[in-house]
Amino acid sequence: MSKKKLLNPKRRSPKRSGTEPAAFDRRGMDKMMTDLHRLLESKEFDSPDEMNAFLQQIVASGQPLPAAAPRTPLEAAQELMYEAFEAAGQRRIELAKEALIVSPDCADAYSLLAEESARSLEEARALYAEGVAAGERALGPDAFAEAAGHFWGVVETRPYMRARAGLAGCLWQLGQHEEAIGHYQEMLRLNPRDNQGVRHLLLNAYLITKDDNAAERLLGEYEGDVSATWLYSGALLLYRQGKGEAKAGLQEALQHNPHVPAYLLGRKRLPRRMPAYTGFGDDSEAMYYAAEAGRLWSETEGALDWLRLLAEL
């Protein structure tokens, strides 16, 4: 198994030509929440019950939410980004550049350019860093104090969090491991529910940098996680520590996703183009785990032989 670097936390689909249809981009889903938030802000309710009745009426109607007109340059720029997320090829880049003309505080625009127009990791890192700075300007210091702990639940924070995840991924791939880990840690502090899956990248980062104590603490904070990362990397940590629970941990991992060993052991090759999205317990999850954590297993003495032995039982 060849050594792998951790992937960028945003699992990117291949670049598309302008003639291909647009792939689904999850970021566009934020538009519905944005429209709902603006709609509620435009109304006055005497009680929570009245607001809930209004929402139920909207749901029952089956009609799409009315699109509220943007009130600021940043909101206008973000609307362009929602259009970009549904576009394909060069049009996405054009819309992102247009968004930055409308508002230089549009973090999502920098992120999209980092993904689709950057010609090197260094260029992508610089664009993501601009996105982080733009997000900080747009949110202001009060948001970081008031929304810490449930950050992702405030839809306006998401462009910033996406840019910061992209920046951390670039830093990791450029060998700036401590700085990348610092970003992941801060993102989990802001949003411990971890809607972005940052904990998976952080766990493998701890193990690669041999900070087993930090990895053990992180595993304890998300005990209910049954992803391939949590189960396989958790079992590997127990193996490295020489703990008797390692065997049971790996058996649990094998039960939840039996596809992983084939990739870690080199029996199956990773595709040139990774799936756009991944599920739980399936082959796509196994591919991503092997790409992100193959280095861990190959650099841990005896780990692959241990995996081979238990996988063949």
C-alpha cells in the first residue's frame, strides 16, 4: 500500500467541462434555509405557536419558499454563489469572480475558486486563507463569541467554516501539520456537533503525528461514531498501545465495513476518480478511509499483518 496524505476535507469531484451537467453541490442546500430565515424575519409573530402554524402552512402548501431579495452586497454575492453551486464548468468560476466584485467578503467565492481554478496547493491555500479572512469580516467578532458551541446552526457561518476546512486541508498537504491541527481543533470548539466531519481528519492527523493521547481523548468525545474512520483508526490506536481490546475493536470495524481491508492491503486499487460522496459501511467509504489513513496502517509496524489475519478469519 503506498503512503497517502490526508485528503482535503472537502471531498471534491473531478473538474467538469462546460458541456457536462452540473453535479449536485450540497452547499446549494443552504439557500432554502437562507430564504426561510429571511421570510421569518419579514413577519411578526405574537408567539412561537403562531410562527409554527405559519411554517406548517408553508409545508402543507407544497410550494417553494418565496425568494427574498438580498438586502446587502454580501447577500447579493451569496445569491450568485447559490447559482454557481448549480452551474457547471467555467460558469461556476465566472459566477464566483462576479460574486467577489459584488462583495469581497463572500467566503464561498474564494473557496470555489480554490477548488476549481487554483493551479497549485499554494494558490489554493492563499484563496482559502482569503476566504477565512472574508468570513471573519462578514461575521464580526460577536458571532464567534455568541454562536460558539452551535456555530454550524447559524447558516451565515457556513461559508467561513467551509473556507477554514479547505485551508486546513491545504496546510496539511503542504506539511504544515501543527497549523492544520490547530484549525481542526478550533473548528470543533466552535461546532462540537461537527457537521463537517472534521473530527475524522483530526483523529488521523493525531495518529500520523503520534499524538496518541490527543487521539484517545477525541475518540472518547464521540463514542457513538460508527464510521470507518472512527472504528478502524480507533482499533489501530488500541493496537499501537498494545491493549487487549484492540482485537475486539478491529472485529467491530470489520463488521461495520468489511470493504476496507481490500484497499488497505492492496488487493483493490483506489480509483483515479474518487466518488463524489460517501455513505456508511459501503465501498465508497472504504475508498476514502484507505486514501486518508493508508499511511497510518503502513507505518505502524505489524498493523497490516494483524489486519490481514483478522480479516481472513
